[in-house]
Amino acid sequence: MPSMAERVRQLAPSATLVVMKRAAELRAQGKDLVDFGIGEPDFPTPEHVKRAAERAIAEDFTKYTPAGGIPELKEAVALHYEREYGASFDPQSEVIITCGSKHALYEMALVLFEPGDEVLVPTPYWVTYPAQIQLAGARLIPVDTREETGFALTASEVERALTPRTKAIILNFPNNPSGATIAPAELEAIVGMARARDFYVIYDECYAQFVYEDSPLSASQFGKENVIVTGSCSKTYAMTGWRIGWACGPPEIIKAMEKIQSQSTSNPTSIAQKAAVAALTGDQGCVRAMTAEYRRRRDLLVKGLNEIPGVRCSWPKGAFYAFPNVTGALERKGLASCTELAALLVEEAGIVTVPGAAFGREGYLRFSYATSRERIEEGLERLRRALG
């Protein structure tokens, strides 16, 4: 049999999807699990969004759409950026609708990155960034943030990592997996640095609306030159399965992304696009309600984690993740890695987490608090018994 391409042989599966698969296997065996692993809202999709999808079906809006998305949704995305951040994007030339934010980031990697390029990525990072950079033939350059500052990135840390080969930096704030945010002044300085040093700032805003102390932040607030932003309905509106995201940026980048999209997916799902219009233009009270509940869950989980011997956790300022340092627990249990600890917790205690090594940081675990407070309390009790 002919061999597969080298790019596939070197590619590892998504660590979070591997965890989800193992959890599904254990559930099928009848095991009760407290699932801190999945990065997915446990809230239902808002009713007005579901009704919009039903109308689209009833009206037979079920055919191909333009490859880059329907004009109505592009306009809704542009309006969102104007309303939230005071940023102006031309809906037709500077906005593309994609099959989720992950798809937008992948198209972006194919458009921008080549062998020899370096892409800066702060750690801890979302598990997909390294794979997409690798598939495009470029090289990931990690920029380590510090636990003692809550994993907040500074412009000086970025500047020290720059080389003549730097093509872009990928920023994700609020961050998956740490929940860290970035100070507006630091982000503005990084955007200015990108213009001066001629590289792109790719700003992944998947969790932008879920912030607890500050206001939502976008790189687009500091100008559009050398800036590409991506967003999604997945987390903000509990629409992970609908697969609608977008990118906004320079017209030549958006046009190139649309070219790739036209030869790969054809277009995002027509029905989901109509639902996304309703999500972005409708009542945003559902987002505020989810954010308030996530904050209550954060407070419960992080307080509980910090009371467990061998565990310490900084306070996340956004998203719905906690990223505790578990090196003390590893020593207490005689384990060599966070991957071993994650395996022990799921098999022996019925607690699902994701090892920090998948996010570029050994010695940590990611806990998603996109689950009920009752299950968080149960999970904390199991964790106390497992690590006590």
C-alpha cells in the first residue's frame, strides 16, 4: 500500500478530542464521570437562534450560498465589531464566514505561512495552533508567559522572541486553557510592533465576550493594518455544533481565504448562517447570563482547587477554564507527568481533565467549568480524595 503524506504521519490528534473519546468509552461502560475536559458550553442554544434556523428550513434556505458567506451575516459580523469595539470592516471585502473559528485559522495558516516562517505563540496555547502551523510548513516559536502574573502576556516578552523570520503572532485572549486576559496597553504595543516590524497579529477572539473584571477586547480596536481577527458563535451563543465562525482583515487576505474555502468546503451551512445572523443581531441577554453563571462557577472551582494539597491555581479573568499547577500533586503521588495524573484521575476517580502538556506546559491540568455547580462540587470532593 502506498505511504501516507509525511505531514499526516507527524500530526498528532487533538488532545481534547482524545480525552472526549476516552470519556465516552468509560460512560458506555456505565462509569459516572465529572467532566472538566470538554471546552463546550453546557447551556442550550438560545431559543431565538433555533427559531431562525427553523424558519430557514421552512423557507427552503437549504442550497449553496456564496463561498465566503451570505451578505446578511457578513454585515452582522461587521456591525458586531462596530458596536463592541468601534472597529470598521467592509462586510464584502474584509469579512469571511467560515465553518467555525478553527476553519478560519487553518485557512489563514495556509494563506500566510510557508517553510522557513516563524510563528510566535504564547504558552499555554490552544492545542490546535501547533498542528496548523506544522501543516503549513512553518515553525512555532513558543513565548512562555508566567504563572505568577496569571499567564498575562507583555509586549516586551514578544519583542524578545522576534526574529527576521517572524511572520505572525497568534494571540488568544481570554486564553484557552488559562483564562488569562491581556492588558489593552500591551495589546496595542504588540499591534504597533507588528506594523513597525512587518508581521501579522492574528487575534483569536473565541472567548472575547466571557470576561469577568474588564470589558471585551479586540485587536481591531488598535487599527486594521497587519491585524486579522477571528471569532465564532460556538462559545458565545452555545453553538459549537453549528460550525459558524469568521475572520476580518485585509481584503487580500480575506480574498485568498475565500479562494481556499471555495475549493474545500464550498460554503458554511446555509441554515447555520441564518441562525448566526439571529445570534449576532438579537438580544444579547443570553450572553450576559452565561457570563454571570461562569463567574460563579469559576469562583467555586478555583477556591476549591487552591484548598487541595499539591495544587495551586491562578484566578482566570475570562473564558471558562482553570489551569492549576499540579507539580506538588505529582510529587505526592510519585508520578512523572501531568499526562499520568490525568490518566489516574479519569480511571480511578472518574474526573476528566486535559493534561497541560497538550497546551505546551508540563505540570498543569486544564479544568473546564462549563458544567453545573453541583458537578463542580462533586468533582472537587473526588479530587480531594484522590490527591489527599
